[in-house]
Amino acid sequence: QVQLVESGGGLVQPGGSLRLSCAASGRTFSTYAMGWFRQAPGKEREFVAGISRSGGSTYYPDSVKGRFTISRDNAKNTVYLQMTSLKFEDTAVYYCAARRTSAANYVPRQYDYDSWGQGTQVTVSA
């Protein structure tokens, strides 16, 4: 099973940008579709982005569409989440997740992932 480690979280001002990274172990990273989730205190886990095995397909919910971009570099075993125009409500612990799949264009959504990282804190505050 793939191991995932997030990094890049921190404190950012409203309207600012932040780029999260998720490093995956193993030699089969390209066989996994990847996603990002977040969880704020007192709230349920929320799906924020998904990407297919090769990066050709992505999906975003309305809450982040147009502001967040998920990408991956399979040669580096890394998936990224570029966040722009950050808002107070984006404050959360962000987790990356993986799901092994044979479908090249499949983008897993909420509850469809097999492996999880430990999370990285993103705080949007003035």
C-alpha cells in the first residue's frame, strides 16, 4: 500500500496562495488516482480535488473550482494542490489520498480512496 506524506501547509493571508505537496512512496505511483481532502474543526471531511492516473482528468467541487488546481508529477511520485485566492473558510487540515485503479481516466470522489496521508495544516488569517 502506498504511503503518503503531505507538506507545504502554513499560515497565509486572505487572498494569498499556497502550494501543497504530497510525496508517495513505492514504484507504482502512476497506478493510483489521487485526491485532496480537507477537514475543519467541527466539520466533516470534504473532498476538494481529484486527478486521474496520468493527470489527464480532474474534478473539483464548486467550493474550490476556479481557485484550486490539482496536478501530479509521476516521475517524482508527487501530487500537488495549488491554492489561490484563499478564504477564511479554506482553513483546515488538508489530506492527500490515493486509490489504485486500472482506469486511466477515472477520478475518484468522496469516500472512494484507499490510502491517506497524515495531513498538513492550512490556516487563512489576517
